[in-house]
Amino acid sequence: MKRTLRFRAYLPDEVASEAWRHIDILRQIRNHAVRDYYNSDFNDRPSDYDQHEKLKDWNSRWTVFTAPSQHAAQQAISQIHSDLETLKQRQKNGYTVGRLKWQAEGEFRSVSYNQSSRFNVDHNTGGDRFVRLRLEKIGWFTIRAERDVPPAEDIDEVILKQETTGDWYVSLVTTVEDTPDKPSVSEIDSDDCVGVDLGITSYIHTSENLSVDTLDLSDEYDRYAREQRKLDKKEHGSANWEKQRQQVAVAKRAIRRKVLDYQHKLTTWLVTEYDVVTVEDLDVKPMLETSQNAKHKQDAAWSRFLELLEYKADLHGTHVVQVEPAGTTKECAVCGIETAKPLWVREHSCPACGHTEDRDLNAAKNILHRGLKQLGAGCSESPPVETALPPFTPQRETVDAKRVVEAGSPEA
């Protein structure tokens, strides 16, 4: 499987200037290729190979196109066709899709190479924390090696990107060969399985009655709002406006980093603690469009949480099962009878069997039962609490989100 390692990069001024010049030219090549694609006859649209051939003619017509690595230019064109395939797939799945958009200056911010002859790695820098990296036609620069940097021959792709904050980062894509095997269904112990209910009051609530609070981002959002107000007072496009724009980007990055760090630690804990993790297969987009709590759900970033969970499950040999979320809150975890209740009612009380417990805990148990049944892990048609969980309800334990953020990365 593919694994991406991200490092902070420190480019000398002349290298940074050249890298940004190449990126902007690649943006122009990308825009020209998009225009060429849509201007072609609908039944005779060019492939990426066709446009790679056309690139030679474009270079003759616009000599500036020859400045960056031609391999990087081909990569920019290939990315267009990868994006087009994604749009076609989404359209097949019933989504309304449009065309690829023209990218203005500053919107295209990266350059990529996927041939080892186009880059080089030098570990002989005289220090343990830094490694030098060279990219074709851009030059040498330093990256901060907070983890082992693989040799060039073991790297599948290098992506250099400048963030909106002005900082440079390098992503190294590698192939992980020796990933642990997932345990067979017959060997799975019910004690090593967990159901996870995603929420707003608590970020996750497990079938073992562990509740992890959502992050308090009020201070970060206050800072972001202050920086944005300062930006509004600057003359658009001026030097002071650009400096303040970067401050806004830094404030926004602080929010993004805090949420991502939080998600990394939670997902790592889940896949290392359990053999089976069952979660809801949420369709987040309509929830953001219709809910009054859309901002809180966007902060929760559930889609990315699920992506990280799947990704890390493959690295650690854990089964992740996504189940249909409809009815998990209404259905009783003991008798299976559905009982409708408004969102503000936080306790499940079954009128049929009299079972009473926390609303989110009840949902997490149902999610676990559905996941085990979907996985085929020895589940019968018996009530979920009898087949997958102990017959008692453990006392609820709540974990403050601040403890998760400050605990340090489990992967360190």
C-alpha cells in the first residue's frame, strides 16, 4: 500500500523563487490543457497521452513552457485526467458535477515528480535532523527529518508544495510492503471489537461507554476572526495586505492542525486497541447543507476521520466496517424495537422492554452489532447486547479533548 511522509522544507531564496516560477508556469500549462480538452469535440476528447504529445507543439509556440521540468509538466497534465475520472465516477454515483475550473495565480501551488531520476536525496548533511533533497530544474534544499527519510530509489513520488502561509512542505510517497495481516473472522474475540458513534456533544462514543469530548476551538476561531477583520481593512493586493493574508492563513492553519492532530491520535488508538472497529457510513455533504449545526459538523471533519481510520487500519491490520447509520439511534440495543426521539433527548428509553441507557451508547452498540453481522464474525440474529457485548452497562468514562491533544502522538 502507499504511504505518504510529509516534511517541512527550507528553500534558499533563489531556490524558492525558481520553484514558485516553475509552479506558476505549470499552472499555465494545466489551464491550457484544460481549455484544449473542453474545446475538443465531445466524442473525440484527448487523452493524457495525446496531450503529452501536444506539449511538444505548445513548447514551440510558447517557449516559457520549456522552463520547468517536462516530466513535471506531464504530471500536471496527467493530474487533469485523474481529476476528470474522479468527476465521471461521482457522476455515475448520482452526484451533479461540473467542469474542471480555471486556476488563477496562487491557486495551483505544487509540483510533483514520480521518477527517481528526477530527484535525489543526500543524507550526508552532517546532522541527524536534516536531509538535503534535489528536484530537477529547481535545485537543492533542506528538509527537516523528524522521521527516517527513505533513499531516492525507494520513493515513488515527490511533491513540493507551498502552503498559503508561505511555508514549503515536501511529501514523499512510498510503498509499504510488510503490513500486518488482518485477523481472520473466526479468530476475532468480541472483547477486541468496538462500535463507534460519531456525534457533536461528544466527538466519539464507544460501545464500551467511553466518551471523548469534541475540541474547544473557540480561542482559535476568535484569533482567526481578528486576523480576518485586520485583513478587511488593508488595501487589496498591497504589501501589507499580503502580509496580513498570511497571518489569516496561519490562524486558519492552527485550527486545521489541531483537528488533524486530534484525529490522528484517536484513529491510531482505535486501530491499535481493537481488531474490529465499526463506524457509521455517514454522507456528510447533505448534513452540512441542511443542518443548523453545520459548522460544528464541519469542524468534526468526519469524512477525514473515516479516511484516516481506513488508512491506518491497513497499516496496523485492523478490520474497519462502515455500516448503514439509519435507525442506529432509534433501535433498542436489547430488543430491537425502534423508538423515535428528538435530538435534544439524550437518553434512550425503550417502551417495549424498559431498557434505559445513554442515547449515544445505545447507538454505538447497534453500530457494533451491525458491523459484526456485516463482517460475519459469528453473529446470530440474537439481540446485539447478548452476542457482542457483556450483559451489563459499564460506567461511562469521559475523556476531555484537551487530554487527547496534549497527550503526544501515539505514533511517536
